[in-house]
Amino acid sequence: MVNRRSGRGPGRPAQVDTAEIAAAVLAVGFRDLTFTAVAAHLRIGQATLYRHAANRDEPVRLGLDLAVSRVTWPSLAGPWRQVLEQWALAAWHTYARYPGATAEMNRGVVPHAVLLLADQLGVMLIGHGFRPADAVLAVDLVFGLAVDNRRGVDDLSLAIRADPIDWFRGRLRVVLAGVDRELAPKASSPLVPEKEGTSRETTDPSAASRLGLSGPDDTEPDHRPAGPAGAPPVP
């Protein structure tokens, strides 16, 4: 008997690579994803599939990576808030094309491609003056919102009358306003102009504490005895 997939005789395992497995995952769909379904789609035995994937998370990760890599992501050039909004919308539409993808990501199956995208956005924000910790938090908030919102649409049947994308846009505006208020460099916000000769570290006393840092004045209080009124402390 000849294997219909490879044309080889019995006893010779069919050949399959990770790219084919990833494509099969997207064809089967994340909601119906099982080893049996993927193997059947590829016309291979489950033992062959297990040679490439030790558990269900592996084909899921391959499929998510392929889904993300198929997207033409927006440019990183332009105002940081505009870039974050465009990327969040692109992520939302990507997840909409693959129902069940966000449920897998909420389980902790994060594809390598998403980590690379987050790094790119983080570097963009740092280039706009964000501190690294604040850039990471901003990216996490925006991408996390896209994942959570799509999962609500896919799996929880959100009881809202608005179009799902309009509802997401409204939530995204609120999150971006919070990022601008709490995380962005003050100079980037027209509502809080930065005074000449100052920086975020000196105008925002909570900034250093969020990074676990503090200046000498915070950690080394002056315990020297005071001199006469108006005079500096005695050395």
C-alpha cells in the first residue's frame, strides 16, 4: 500500500515540516484544534506529528506564529500614540480572523513573533523618550487589551449593542490617554508642558520608585547637627 501523501511504501513515515504543521493548524482552526484533526489534515499518523510537537501547545504556537507573520504591520514612524493605536487595531483584526487564538494566548501560549513585535514597539517608545520599564508596560497594556477584547467577542458574547471594533476603539482611547498621562514623557503631553532644565525624574517623584530607584537625597538623609538659624548644617 502506498502512502497517499508521500508516495512511499508501507513502513516509510511521511515527511512533514513545521511550516506545514502551522498551516494545518490555521486550516483546522484553534477552536477545533486537536492532534487528531491536525494529523488528519496533513494525512499523516499522530506518531509522525508527535516527532515535531511533544504536546498540544507546540502546534498552537506554530499556528499563532504563522498568523502573526502573515500580517503587514503598520509603520513604526510617526507620533507614538498614533503608532500604538494602529498596531493595536492591526492586532485586533488579526485575532478576529482566527477565532480561538486569543483563548490560547490567555492560556500562556505566546508565539515568538508576538514577542518580537512587542520588542519593536518598545524600542519605538524608548526612542520617543519613554523609560524602558514604562515602554514595556505601555505595550503590555495595549496588546493585552486587544487580546482580552477579542476573547470577549469570540467566547463570552459581550452584551453590547455597539459594533465590536467601535467598542474596542473606545476602550483603546481610554487606555492610550492613561499611557499619555501616567507613562509618557511629560514633554510629549500638551497638557503638562515640561519646564526648561527639568526632567521626568525630577518632576515626577513616583517615577524612580516605580523602577526601584531613588536619588541620594532619598536614601541618605542629612543627620548632621544644624548650625545657627539660617546657617548650613555643621560638617
